[in-house]
Amino acid sequence: MKPTIQLNERRGQRGPKTDCNFQVASMPNRGGHRSPCASIRAVSHDYFKNEARSMFVTEAAFFSVIVITAAVPLINTAVALVHLVRSLAAV
């Protein structure tokens, strides 16, 4: 069904008012039986059973590299701050 456009002639309202009365198209029924649909739980179970395990080790390794790369400058900064505080306390 096509949308119908109604023009508003009131002051302060600009642009057409669109009335969209769309109807959902239904899928054809095959022989009176509903086609079986996999539930979200079944799909996620299948994913975690097969695909997620093979990717987990690779992702964990990359995550470890990223954490170590980010941790080294933070540790160096903490050591430098400790040296700064000790030098200011000695004065």
C-alpha cells in the first residue's frame, strides 16, 4: 500500500504529513505446516560449541599482548613518580 501524503495548511507546520499504512507480507505456508525455525538459544549453543572455542585461544593471546603493551608504560610512569616523590621529599 502506498503512503498517502496530506498537506498541512496550518501556520508553523512545514512539510507534508505522511500516513504510512503498511501491512506485513506473510510467507507462503507449505502444505499447512510451519517451517521449523531455529531458536536463538539453539543458534548460540551451536556457535559456542563449534566456532567460539577455536577463536578463544587466538583472541586470548591478542588480548594478553595488548594488556602487556599497555601495562609497561603505566609501570614505568609509576616508577618515575616514585622517584619524583622521593627526590622532592629529600629536599
